Amino acid sequence: PIKAFLFDLDGVIVDTAIYHYQAWRRLANELGFDISEEFNERLKGVSRMDSLDIILAHGGMTLPDEKKEELAAQKNQWYLDLVSRMTSDDILPGVATFFSQVHKANLLTALGSVSKNAPMILERIGMSDAFDAIIDGTKISKGKPDPEVFTKGAAELEVDPDECVVFEDAVAGVEAGKRGGMFVVGLGSPDVLTQADLVAASLDVLTVDDVLAKASV
Ligand code: G6P
Ligand code: MG
């Protein structure tokens, strides 16, 4: 049976995905090229340094590590400026209702985000106490699509992978959940999240009962 739900943060609980994109786009623009929204799908769920490598390759650039550290820090500063005014009003539609259903169903919850800013974001939106376990970018050595962030979450909750459902908006995150042996709900477009077991536009259009029914067959 399903015992735990594991949630990505950016683009699932809160719409920070747009701010990551804006900050990366600003960086690319300063380097002399642009990144499209379609290209940005490749960055979702991917760690800060891996994202920078993908962007630099896209722009046909190679830079020394020192310069890369500098650019990554610059992007993060812009990102922090963008999220600094966020409040609980920025929690995505349907999240509160979905979480009350999750608790009524006695399911365990974990956050599985490769963002090093995840604890700060949870604090800002008042959701620091909403999860039984929190795995963020400071607790893992490999970012998505590696399954580490989710397998660590399952281990901390003391459940098996096949007892977990993962909620993800990113191609790399869906792949991470599948490689971890979990049922994956993709939140977004079925044309993009092709590896997901079930796709919905957002948590707003899902109920816990629906998910449990589909994940338990
Ligand atoms: C999440 C986001 C990515 C971001 C990554 C690292 O996975 O979807 O866009 O690059 O976290 O975030 P950080 O806050 O550590 O730079
Ligand atoms: Mg995400």
C-alpha cells in the first residue's frame, strides 16, 4: 500500500520556477545570449551548478571553475531578490486542500528538493512544519535526475520506494522518481512529462483518493 507522498518544492508547492527562470535568463542575457521557456524545461529540478553547465553549453561557452562559482552566486543573489517578497499567498492553488486530505488519510510526507534555498522558502510561505521529513540541496550529493533526493526521503520516513508517490513538475524530477522505483504524478503538460505515471495540470485538480486509486493498481 501507499504510505507516503514525496513532494518537489519549486513548481509543485510554490511557483518559484518562474523566478529561477528569470534569474537564469538575466544571467544568459548578460553573457550575450537568450534562453527560451522551452529550453528552461531542461533546467527545472536540476541543481544550481548543473543548470549553469547546461546554460553555458547552450551558449557555446566554457569558463574556469572560479568564474562559474561567481556566476552561480550572482544568479542566486538575483533569485533571492525575486523571492524575498514571497508570502503564504504564493502557495500554489490546491496545495492547502490537498495537504489536509493527505493528513486525513494518515499518509507520511517528505519534501524532495535539490534547492539549497528550500528551507528558507518553506519558512517564507509558513510551511516549515508541513513535512515529516525534509531533504534539500544541502543533504544530497547528486541532483535530479538521480533518485537520491527521493530515496533519502523514503529512508528517513522508513518506507519502501513502492510505498511512495512522488509529485513533480520537472522532467528531471519525474525521471528521478521513476529511477527510485516510485509512482510519479507529473504536474504540468503530458507532452512534456512523458515518463510520469499520471499527469495533471496542478494539485488543484487532484484528490488524494484519485491518486491512491491510480497508484495502487
Ligand atoms: C530546484 C529548481 C531548480 C534549481 C534547483 C537548485 O530543483 O527546480 O530550478 O536550479 O532547485 O536550487 P538552488 O536554490 O539551490 O539554486
Ligand atoms: Mg520543480
